[in-house]
Amino acid sequence: MKLLDHHREGLRARGLTDATIEAAGIFSETNKDKLAAALNWKRASKTIAPAIGIPFHGPDGVNGYVRYRPDIPRLDRNDKPIKYESRRGEPNRVYFPPGTFDCLQNAAQELALVEGEFKSLALTQELLPTLGLVGVYGWKAKDHQRLLPELEKIAWSGRTVYIVFDSDYATNENVVTALAWLAKHLTDRGAKPRFVRLPDKPDGSKQGIDDFIAAKGTDAKREVRALLDAAEDPPAVKPEQLREPASAADPAKEAAAILAAEQKDGVSKLRYWRDTFEHWRAGRYVEVKSSEIAARVVQHLNRVYTHVGTTVVSNVVLQLKGQSLLAGDVTAPAWLTRVDGCEGWRTADLFVARNGILYLPTKRFIPPTPRLFTPAALDFDYEPKGPEPAHWLKFLSQLWPDDADSVLTLQQWFGLCLVADTRHQKMLLIVGPKRSGKGTVARVLRAVVGAWNCAGPTMASLATNFGLWPLWGKTVAIISDARLSGRTDQAVITERLLSITGEDALTIDRKHQEPVTDKLLTRLLILTNELPRLGDSSGALSGRMLILRLVRSFYGEEDIGLTDRLLAERAGILRWAIQGWHSLREVGYFVQPASGLDLHEQMDELASPVMSFAGERCIVDADELLHRVSCQSLYTAWCAWSIAKGLKPTSDATFGRDLTAAFPQIRRFRPRENDCRIWTYAGIGLLANEAEEFA
């Protein structure tokens, strides 16, 4: 096949003679489609041709394998030129220049190994048989433990072998490692490897043996011989270089090794649960990003293997998921395995501190263990004995100087927030003027429960698509300065507040992950200067609220060091909260303090104006015969009451819906009166004076 003139000139510049070029069968390929087919590419690139074709040889001549050197090489992902192209899908081959096969079984004949076909031709032409490797690792199979089959067939025992890599080998640790491994394999097979140290070019740039031969001209043979005679022992393989490539790793075994290193109390601290990895730390399971897991896999593999890539890392991560899988129907908190002496412990009656697990009913304390699957734990130690939190108690007495019931309710609420018990189906609303201590109470609760167990949503955020996600796995959500704009979907907020407090299973949307359906363990604390207006005709929402009222403002009298003093007492406040848990357990339910009862009535009015209207202007009774009123009369009275209250009356259909939501016993029917049927409400009637006015 024809060789283009500029290709021939380039080969001559490398020190190759025309006779060597012809004997090697080097040719030019100018058809990009033929070249793409030869390389097993699906389609040709625009710049792949022209290219120099280098046929590989076997004992009987050309063996059909060809490598190509394009004039304009393509770039890899690091923008480094790919100078040579090999047929896709085929393993590495060794380049045997013509005439070298006769000496392969004669161990008395010196051999050389170089990186590249042109270098092997140049050195074979000048001095001794030389084999070309397709790179510094072109001698190995998939791992460091095997030579290519073509090299294994050579008689190595007793043979002197010169390894001639490019002059920049010492600055490239990867090349040094490849050289050390190649020399080790040759030594193991009885050869005597020698390393030839090539000098740089006069301008300081690197050169290969072909560049050296071309530069020396007629003195090339003598200069090359001098280099060979000065050859030195190659570097030995260092312990850190004994690692195999990651392609030899068994992902299942490596995943098992990672999990074995994570063992404590006979269970793994790493779990794959509901599409996320969970890792046990300081008494609780913490969600770990997939990128962190991948990084830890890389760290593990780097201790054993080289050339760790994305494929093997992905395979190990996949094995980790399968081997650490925790069933999705497991709901935290839950015991993963039995702990001796803890049989019958309800997970809703214990809390986890940094130094252990306390079972509140018996006050038994055990060391922390990953056998308890829980996302909630205190970030400080539990101390069963210690002084009372004097500053905290004094602070509470300033907030409620004559209201011990409110202090007790707050104490019980703190105790409830320590555990995963949601059976009381309550939320706490603290209402007071600015600088009344609401924020300080919230900061102390966050410190006692643990900052990582608390969420800080806004009221409006609960109406968004991902509004529930920050609450998942949190035991407390503190809504500070509750406000709602006119654009906020109040119906969604009301629905979600009722679902959370009502222990309903909710479908929680998560960004870039599958939604999960779970019961939130979150207790809600709402702080506000004014009662929030949340529509709820049934009155169920206000029934879920405990309301604590603050009346004193410390505006202008702020104690900026108070929070620091209170947080220093959190171990004592924790014991105070535990006492509150026991108090609540003895009573069995929360009691609304009397100081907040009028706020409850206002909440009813705000949430359900229809209920307030019925309380002021109607008689609601189950006796349908005694208490009846026409739908039109009742609606007319409702419109008049609404206008008097400064409210916009709703339509008659909406009024009827809200009325039956507030009073399910009321029914609507059409009795016959004087040959006509009039829609009538049964079970409710207007007060006497109202009935006369709106008859």
C-alpha cells in the first residue's frame, strides 16, 4: 500500500531507513470510512485520516492486527492527544519487527523492550532485536500478575533484556511503577533486566530512543551501545506498588470488608434504607450522601488496588446497598436485633443521649448501640444526678409568675419531645408580645432535644411540594414568628398540621429521590405574636393545640447573657424535662392551662367563624323536633352576623358545608308545609330574638 510523502519524511526523521520502512510494511490510509471500519468504530471522525498504518507481525508474517497514527489525533477527556489508535474491543499486542522471531527462543541473544513501534524498528535497525510495547503498561494482561501471552512464549531464562523507556520516566510515578513491575516479571522468569537511562534532548525536552538515534546520525550505533553498556539495575517494586489494578477487585468481597470494618455490637453501623445510606454516629443513624459513600469506597480500594475508577466504585456501592439493606417497612425508631435485658422496651418510651439509652419508665440506662435504629439522639451526655437548673426555673417564674399550670404544661411538653411518642396528638402554641421570652424557650428546647433533631420550617413552607421533607426524621419542628400571606394556601397548611399531629401516614416528596410514605414523629412548636388565621370549620385544629399565653414584654430590659446561662444548665433542664415526662405519664393527657382558654376561643372564631356564629346566635341540640330552622333564615342570620363582625359572608353552599363540618349532627331536609317543601336544618335553631328578626 502507498505511503504518503510526508509520512515517509516523518519516519526518516525518526531515524528509520527506507529499507526498514518497506520491510515493516508501513502504509498510509487516506479513506476515513475504511479507517473507521478497521478500528471497529461506528462512524468516522472528520480528522481521523490520513493516518500511518503499522501492521503487526507474527512468525509467519503480517498477522492482520494494525495500529494507526493519525496526522491530527483526537483528544481525551483531559485534552491530551491520543497519538495512536488501536482496534476497539481487542487486547494489547506486542510489536515484533520483521526478523526478530528467529532469536526469541535463543536466550543467549540480548533483547530490548521499548514503548512504541517506531522505536522498536529504529533500535532493531541499529543494534539488536527490540520488541515494541503499546505503552509503558503494554506488557501486561488485565492485572499486574500476568504478562501478555505473546511475551510468555519467549525464552527468558538467562537472557539480558534492556528496558528503554523515554527520558522523562523519573518524573512520572506511573512510568516508574510500570518499569518496576516489568523488571520483576522478567526477573521471576530468569531474565536479567537492565534499565537504560536515556538523556533529555539538548533543549531539555524528553526524547525516545528513535529521537536519540536520529540525532546521532552515523554515530548512532556506537552511542546506543555506550548507553546499553551503562545500563543499571531497574528499580525494585515498592510495597505500595504491589497493589493490583481495581479491575481485579471482587465488589462483593470489598463491600463485605467495608461493612465488617463498620461492625459494633454484632451489627453493621451502615444501613441502606429507603433509597439512602444511613450511618450510625454518636447514638443515632444519620443520612449519608451517596457521594460520601463513593468517596469512602475509593479510600478503601486505594489501600489495596491501583487505577480505581468509576465502574468498580459503582459496583462496590451497589453491593453495599444489597448487603446492608434494611427493609423499607421498618419505621424508626426500631430495634434491629434484641438487646439482652431490654425485652419489652417500647421505643416510644426511651431517648438516646450521646453516652447511652435511657428507658424512662424504669430509668434503666444502657450504652449506646447501633442495634437501635433511630435518627434522634441528644448531642450531649445524660447525667442522672446534678443540681437543679436554677436560672431556668427563675426564668420560667418570670414568664408565668402566677401560672404554675403553664409551667407544668411546658415541662410536660419538653419531656414529650425527648421521646418518639406522638399519641397525645398535640402541638404547642406560645403566644405573646415581642421580647416576651418565646425565642429563648425555643432555643433551650433545641439545645435540650439536640439541634440535629430539630427542624425550623416556616408556616408558609408547609404548603410547598417539599415542605414535609425537612421534618422527616426530626422530633421537633419550631415555627418561629408564624405568619401567613394572602397568597399562602391555608387549606394545605391546615391539612398538613392535622395530619402530622393526627399520626397519619404522609407521602413525603424528596428532591431527586423517590417519595416515601411514613408517619412523622415531629412535634410542632409554634411561636407567634398573634393567633394565626387557619381555616378549619370542624374546629379540629384548635382542639389539637395547647396554648401558652405570655403577657409581659422584656423589650428594653433584655438580658443578653441569659441564653448562655440557660444553655450551661441543659443537663439539669434535661432532668427537669424527664420529670415532666413522668408527670404527663401519671396524668395521661395534657390539660390546657386556664390562662390560654380565651385564646382557644379566639382560635375557634378565627378557624371556624360558623362555629362562633352558632355559639352566639343559635341553639344546637340533637332534638330535631324542637330545634329546626329554614336554611334561608339561618343563612340570612349568618350574613348579618358576618357583616357585623367585619367578615365577608360566604355563599349559602359554603355556609352549609362549614356548618355540617362544625356540627355533624345537623342534617338538612325538606319537610312539607302547606303544600310546599322548604329546605330546613334539623338539630339547630336560632335564639328567640334572632328567630323573630330573620323569620
